[in-house]
Amino acid sequence: MIVNTVDESSGLSTHGLIRSALKTTEEQVREGWEYLSSLRVLKTTFVEGSEGDAVLDAIRTSFEPGVLSFLDVGCADGLFTRRAKDLLNLAGTNLSITAIDPLSAAALSTARQIPHDVVYRTRFEDFSTEAKFDVINVRHSLYYLRDPMSQVARMTDLLKPGGLLAFTLWGRDCDLYRVYLATRSELANGVSYAMTSEDLEAALKRNSSLRDIGCRLSTGKINLSAWRGSEDVLRSIYIVLRRQLNLPVSDGAFALFRTSFQHLMLTGQRTFAVITCRKVA
Ligand SMILES: C[S@@+](CC[C@H](N)C(=O)[O-])C[C@H]1O[C@@H](n2cnc3c(N)ncnc32)[C@H](O)[C@@H]1O
């Protein structure tokens, strides 16, 4: 059934401007909210380390204060988008934001966070605009894009000369990546591989349209007792990974995931990196 959700309003919503061509079933709307809440639960198990601060630092050190056009790819609940706007504003930089995400829950939630900016409910793969951006932020969303390096090429096209691309991705030593890899090989073989920061950094170095490739590492810890001791937390991890891996929602599939998880050797390490680069002028 197609339901009339916020995504169908291509005008001014009560919370901000949301544009979309996508239609959603009731089930997809429910799954979208469930995904956002699972993401929140997962984040409560992260201790120390802030890759968000590294993104803001990269923007601050790359541009003089002023107005910057900012594309946020995969904005989820919009909390980081809002934080970026508020904190950079304090430093004299005004972000004019375009945020995109295919989930209607994400578009609605982000529009509430940044009511004076623009939110599109769309996949990046389907997003097109005449606009060019100073900054494109791809924070933990590259994993979800089909054929990521061709999407990175499209992002480069959407940048102004000298513009900044900022990617945040897990590193090879991150426990979340370990769980992802094991789940992929045991339950989802054949699904396209989600890159690590190391993979991306090497690939960007081969792109002649980009310069100043830099890497800001962020290391933190994971509360492994919560991962091991709470069914809710484990289910949240499954729900977050399931989207990238295209796994079923069923209890049986979750039980298989739980068994595979119990056999994993984890370290309690959370390693992420912010990889930045600029478009050649
Ligand atoms: C892990 S969340 C990242 C959240 C946010 N950027 C942050 O830092 O808190 C990944 C987001 O990417 C979105 N996403 C998934 N597929 C996408 C696509 N094809 N294009 C753009 N965003 C996508 C998901 O819906 C989800 O909200």
C-alpha cells in the first residue's frame, strides 16, 4: 500500500522543505524509524573518540569564515547535520545545507533539525542538481551506495573547484567492521563489499581530479558488555548491518546472526577515519 507520508509533499512541510519523488509503503516507514532508533542504540555503546569533531575540524581548517554550501549524503536523524550547522556558525561559518537520505523517517527527522534548509528524500544515486557545493559530507553512508567509486566520481562533479569531500568510514581494526565481515561471509555472501577507510584512501589517491588527500584517525572504545549482555543492543546492531547486507527481518535470521556473533573474537576497539580531499581548481 502506498501511504501519504511526508515524502510526497514537494512543498513546504511543517518542519522544513522536503522534496522527494519516492513513494513508501507503511512497512518501509516503520522500518525507517526502527533503523534510526537502532542507530541511536548502537551509538550509546560507543565510548570516547569523535569522528564528527574531525569532520568539523577539516571544514574549519579548509575554508575562511563565510557562507558554505554543504551537501550531507545520508543524513539519518539529522543530529550531526544540525550540530555541524550550530558549531560552525559559532566559528563564523554559515552552512547552507542540502541533506539527502532515502528513508522518509530520516528526511522528516532532519527537516525538524534544520527547518530553514533543504532535505531531499532520495538515494544519492538518483540525486541530481545544477548546484555545486563547497563541502560534501559522507558520514558513514558510503557503505550503502551501489558502485561507490562511481558515486565518488559523481560527488567530485558536484563540488566547486577547491571544494572539500569528507568521508567518514570504519577502519579495518574496528569491531563493528569485524562483525560486518563475519556476518557478510556467513549470512550474506555475494552482497557488494562495504569499503573501509584504508580502501577508500588508496582509491582516492588514484583519482587525478582530487588533491590534498588526508586522513584523520579517530579511535574510541566499544562497550562490549552491552553488545554481549543486551538482546536489544544486539538486535540494533543486526538492524543496522542488515540494511547494507540485505538480510531478512525474521527472528530466524536474527538467531543465525546471534550465533555467528557469539563466536567472534572482538577487541573493544572502535577505529574510524575521516578521509578528506579537495577538488583540483
Ligand atoms: C549510518 S547512517 C549515517 C548517519 C549520519 N550521516 C550520521 O553521521 O549520523 C547511514 C545513512 O545513509 C542512508 N543511506 C542509505 N542508502 C543511501 C543512499 N543510497 N544514498 C544516500 N543515503 C543513503 C541511510 O538511510 C542512513 O540514514
